[in-house]
Amino acid sequence: MRRIVKYIGRILLLFVVMLVIWALWNRDLVSYGWMQLKGQAHIIFAAKPIDEVFKEPATPDSVKARIRLIQAIREFAIDSLGLKDSPNYTTFFDQQSKPLLWVLTAGEAYRLNSYEWKFPVVGRVSYKGFFDKERGLFEDSILRAKGFDTDFGEVSAWSTLGWFKDPILSGMLKRSDGALAELIIHEMTHSTLYIKSDVNFNENLASAVGEAGAVQFLNHHYGHDSRQLEEYTFRKEDSELFTRQMLLASKSLDTLYERISGLDESLKYKFKYDRIGEIIRSLDTLKFHSPERFSGMFKTRLPNNAYFLGFVRYDAQKATMREELKNGFDDNIARYLEVVRLRNK
């Protein structure tokens, strides 16, 4: 027995030594993981069950109404769209008008090729979240110093893919009914189906399902002729028009980069931003329902490759997926997701 205990003790000691070596070798990843865990834990433990929020006298009726809408969206997504039933969106976190999470993306300066980070479980991803803004800005500066185009900004929602209980964030409540339905269904799609190391596929799928699901919810909740559905439809038409232009611009830039690959840095830079200037000016020719949404959006900062890669990440496959969902599955989201799951086994 003593020999067995001694043998087990040696194995445990070896495991601890290996764990320490791994942590030292991956200290940046461990430090980052600890930062993210602390940030996520703060939100989870500070979030309150919805019933408690409703009982608090200080909770405005307007907030209660928006939370009830999210409850209705969540129930519809589970019961009618076949999305996974989980504890997500059953608690509420008051941001007190403060940002919570920032996301960094990056791409090569003269190729539309995303910079990727590698993490356990989810694999390779083309974005990195930060609960600490200064740390995110520091990593942004490192990538820019290495010659990458970067994009760094606040995000209003994210999915922990079922690892934690995602709360309703107070910042979500400012969205229109249609945009809120799209957001909740988008994030619930991630919890329902997520393919490891394929960010573009996952985001395009969630975007396609989020948009189709939002239309179905608005039809169900408000009716086919409702103001909410009309507003959402017009807004999506504008967004789709803008997105198509950005995807065409991305292809145009990709072609340009191949053509100028042999030139020196200064010439490549000139050709790149001359083309980006043309892309921005082309927006004036588009017929938006609400042109004020897009006017002057690049006055303070020109877009770069990281910006254009965002459209590839979220939208390049979306139209094909939406068409397949509509024509091949009669907008039956549950059946469509099951087929997608089987394809990616």
C-alpha cells in the first residue's frame, strides 16, 4: 500500500511540475485568461435574477418592459426556432452606462488576411476580447508596431458558448425591438451550435439565423403589418446595401493588393488609401432609406483592412446561408441548424 501511495504521490508531483512549466511557458495566455475570468465572474456574480429586478421598487417600468420583451424573444427562440434552452438571459446586469468589453481585430496591411489568436477549447479565433481597456490598447499598439492593421472598440454583447450564464446587459435595452431580437437570437445561435476554429462560419451562421429569426419573432409578436417589422425591414435593407458595398470593396482591395505586391511600401500605401478613398466616396451614390446613418461615418478615421475583414467575418457567407434557409428549409431554423450540425461533425 505504501508503494502505491508513494507511486501516486510521484505522479501527482510530476503533474504539478508539468503544470507549472506549462503555466510559465504560457504565462501571457494564463495572465489573459485570469483577466477574462475575473471580468466575466464580476458580471455573473453581480447579475440579479429577473424576478428580483422586477420586485425592486427602483426598477423603472420602461426597463421592466424591455426585459419582458427579451423574455418573449428568448421563449420564442427556444419554442419556435429550436435554439438551445439554457440559463442565458435569465439574469440582469446593470452596466450603469459603462462599457464592459472591448474587442481587438487585426489583419495584414496589404492582404485581406485576418490575424488569429489560438485558445483552448474554441481553437483559432480572429478577435480577442478584453475586460481591461488599457490592456487591449497595449496589445493593439504591439500589433500596429508589427505592421498590422487593427480595429479596437467596445462591444455590447457576447456569448460565452454555454460556459457561463450570459445575463441581459442594461446596454442592450436601448436597441429597437427588431435589433434586440436579432441580437438575442444571434447570441443564442452561438450557444446552440459552434464549430471550433471557424470564426467566419460561426459568425455568418449566427448573423443569418439572427436576422431570419428576428423577422419571424416580429411577425409572431406584433403582426405582419406592424410598425416594428416595417422599421426593422427598412433598417436591414439599408444595412444590407452598405454591407454589399463593403464586401465588393473588400474584393476590390484584395485584387489591388495582388497587383501591387511587388511595389515598395510608400507606393503600396498610396495605392491602398487612394482606393479606400474611392470606396468611401462611392457611398454617396447609394440610395438609403436613412442616409443620415452613414453620412460622415469616416470623417475622423479612415477604414483599414481590419475594418473590411469584419464584413468578411460576419457577412460574406450570410446571403448564401439565408437563401439556403429560406429556399431549402422554408425558414425552418431548427431543421436547418440540425443539418448544419451533421455537415460539420
